[in-house]
Amino acid sequence: MKAFTRARTLAIGATAATALVLTGCSNSEESGSTTDTSAISFEDSWVKAADSGMTAMFGTIVNDSGSDVTLTSVTTGVSPRVELHEMAPDGTGAMKMREKDGGVVVEANSSYELEPGGDHIMLFDLPAPVRAGSDVPFTFTFADGATAQFTAQVRDFTGAREDYGDGASHGDTQGEMQHDSQGEAHGG
């Protein structure tokens, strides 16, 4: 009888330990969900042509997954510094372009538009001209570290009366705007 009780106790203990391990794995997977990059696309993407200085990238981020995703950074070989930007009131009635804290959240089964005069991706310190007709490869990085590669076409764009302050254009469909990036102010 002792052998039966001991074997039963070991079996119950092993079952309990297995359940704890499986529960631990399940919880860690749920709390650390990963971005399904196959469900993310960047539609109608384009970059404004520029000879130097800075430019911007626009398009629609589409999230066809069942979970929200957060785009935290973008990189490209045509610019050493890329920032996610938003439009926000500056307290004087004007709208100001600034780096977007926390990234861009694209809700599940939804899209997020980046457009002139609205949220956008800024490319700074261009080492060479970005010419119309060429393509710009870039990488999105999400909050969980997942990455996705896309390509945007470079286009001439003269609309929206925008100004970066150094002669390069930027989206302004609402009148006067200012741009602030790490202390740099630019009038529109």
C-alpha cells in the first residue's frame, strides 16, 4: 500500500508541476504578445522629394490582425534620423509638429493615416537628394521588437503650403504651423 500511495503522490506532484509550468508559459505568451507583421501593410506610401535637409513620409498603416500594434520607430538608409510626428496645438492657436511620444497605435482590424498636415514620419539630415521616381526602403519597428520592411515611392509634391524652415516643404493645410524637434523651431 505504501508503494501505491507513494506512486500516487508522485503522479499528483508531477501533474501539478506540469500544470504550473504550462500556466506560466501561457501567461507569459499572453502578456508578451507579438506583432503579426504578416497582417501589417503600409498602403499608398510615399516620400516627398527633397534635395537636402529633411522630408516626410506618408501613407496608411493597415493592421489586419486581431490585436492593437504600436509602431515605435522607423529606419531607412536615406536618413540617419527618422521620427514619428504628430500635430498638436501649441497654446497660441497654431498647430505644432512634434515627435510623437509612445509611438503610433494602430488598433486591431483598423488603419492609421499619415498625411501632409497630420501625423507623419520625418526624415532628417538627408545626406543626399531624395529624387522623385526612386524608391525608399524602410523598416518599421513595433513595441515588442518585431520588424516589417516596406518601400515607399518618392514623389514631387507642391501642395499644402508647408515649410520646414530650410526650404523643404511639409504638410500644412490649416494655415501657420511650427515644427519642433529636439528644440528646433521652424516657422510655416
